[in-house]
Amino acid sequence: MISLTGKAVEAVDRFIISAKKPIAGLRIQVEGGGCAGFKYTLRLEELPAANDQLVDCGGVTVLVDQASVPLLKNVTVDFIESVEGSGFKFENPNAKTSCDCGDSFTC
């Protein structure tokens, strides 16, 4: 399904620890939009939805809705820190093309 690198797990753990409320996991979702057609969204969730697929990624629970499951198959999420900035980076073998910024893709 989906996997997180060690750096991504560390980053998510930091966000969960700093949250003001209990967190069930990290939602990773694919939505229409972005300059290439689809975009990734991430957010911390207090509760999973009834139809979510729950994936354990190094101790972090990733919540994936049914519509996003096929688009996130075999995706690896990394967390990059550099002088230019930091953020999550997606390696998606299902993407045929992606935009220059890497935030959106087509299948």
C-alpha cells in the first residue's frame, strides 16, 4: 500500500506530539486539483472514517479513504529538509506525469 520513510515518521511524530488533541493518525488523500490533475493532501485526524483503510507505517497510523487507495498503491512518502525549505515528498509509481513543483500528478 503506502509507506513512510524514517524521516517522514519522525516528522509526523513531531506534529502529533505538538497537537492540542488526541490524534488517531495521518490522513493522506488524493483530490482533484493542482496543476497536473490530482494533488496530495495531508492532515492529522482525531478519528478514522468508517471506510478508511488503516496502514501502520513505522508506528504512525496512516488513514486512507477508499477513493485514494488505488492512487496511493506503492507510494513512498519522505520528509525533506533543506536550505530551500522542508516538506513531504511523494514517490508515486502510478503517476504518469507530475508538475514541476511535484505537488500534483496525473495517472
